[in-house]
Amino acid sequence: MSIASNIQQLKSGIPAHVTLVAVSKTKPVEAIREAYDAGQRVFGENKVQEMADKYEQLPKDIEWHLIGHLQTNKVKYIAPFVHLIHSIDSVKLLQEINKQAKKNDRVIDCLLQVHIAKEETKFGMDFEEVNALLGSEELRSFENVSIRGLMGMATFTEDETTIHNEFRSLSQFFKQKKNEIRTAQFDILSMGMSGDYRIAIEEGSTMIRVGSSIFGAR
Ligand SMILES: *Cc1c(COP(=O)(O)O)cnc(C)c1O
């Protein structure tokens, strides 16, 4: 199967309100160009340097999403162009994003990464930490960041019940926060990858991040 037909097949199988982020990490610019020529404009990368390099080489109407862990000292490299950062896990990181966004005269959209999986290794905050962050005075002073929603990853398992339960808990939490935060635009729930995006959509995902089902195994 070609990249173009993989994208077409994926798009025809997901509802129109769900955004497809094509995760192109480790893949060459030629592969991204193929997806671009098939109409795909939203791409996800997990490394700052790789994303910045690809941004330089590819058409400027691509929306670049950072989906991997972000260190504060690297924010400056993506601040001029990043469209959405999915991996916010601290106020300190938001503070730096706010600073760099201001320098670039932009408002940068961000998602808070929530830890919902059983694995220890996955990044993100728990529900209480997210509550604390959303309620903090400091957040309100960040004029150049916009918290647009939440991101989460389910446990890597064959057990679909576990995946359903984890995505459902995040989805319920998202709806609750959406009701509380009436002033800002809070409308993105990023959940679902190649192996579990169908379940994620059933549980209310509005944005899926799919790599290997489009570009092949890494
Ligand atoms: C790599 C990655 C994906 C895509 O994974 P696939 O299984 O290849 O679809 C999605 N989200 C994050 C955070 C990733 O790091």
C-alpha cells in the first residue's frame, strides 16, 4: 500500500470532526511530501530538532504538531512555527512557551498531557495536577499561550476493555473541564494512535495521531 492510499483509507474511515495528525517521526521528507501531495497538511513529530529541520525543507502551509516530550531549553527552536504542542506537563514549560511565543508575536496552542496508562514510563500529569495547573493564577498571566485541550495515551495492550476504560476516563475529565472553562476555547481531545484510534474515536477523541498505519513500521 502507498502512503497516499493509506491516508485516503484512514480518512474515509473516520468522522469529519476528527483531525488526523500524520505522525512522521523518523521518516524522511520524501515520505512527508508524498502524504502532502495526497492532501495531508497536519504532521506530528516527537523531536524538536527533527521537526525544525523538516519545517525548513517542506511547504510552509504544513501544520506542525509536537507530540513528544519538550524540554524548556528547546522551546525557542519551534516557537516561530509550531501549530500545536500536545505534550505540556508543567507550568514551567508553559511559562517558557509563553515567553518564546511573545518574542515571535504569536499565541501558541497547547494541550495538557494527561497520564492515563498503567505504564510508568509515559509522560504526563495526573488529573489532580491538571486541575491545579488549570486553576493556577500564573496560567492566567500567560497571554501568549492558549490551552486548547488534553492529550493522552492508553496502555499498550491487547486488552480492549482497558483501552476503552482509559480513554473514557480522559474523555469524561475533558468534558468536565470544558464545562468549567467557559472563557477559553477548550475543544481538542487528542487520543488514539495506529493501534487504538478506533476505540479512541468511540470514546470521544477529536484528534488522532497516526504514524505506522500511514508510513509503515519504524
Ligand atoms: C509515535 C507516536 C504516535 C504514533 O504512533 P503509531 O503507533 O505509529 O501510530 C502517536 N502519539 C505519540 C505521542 C507518539 O509518540
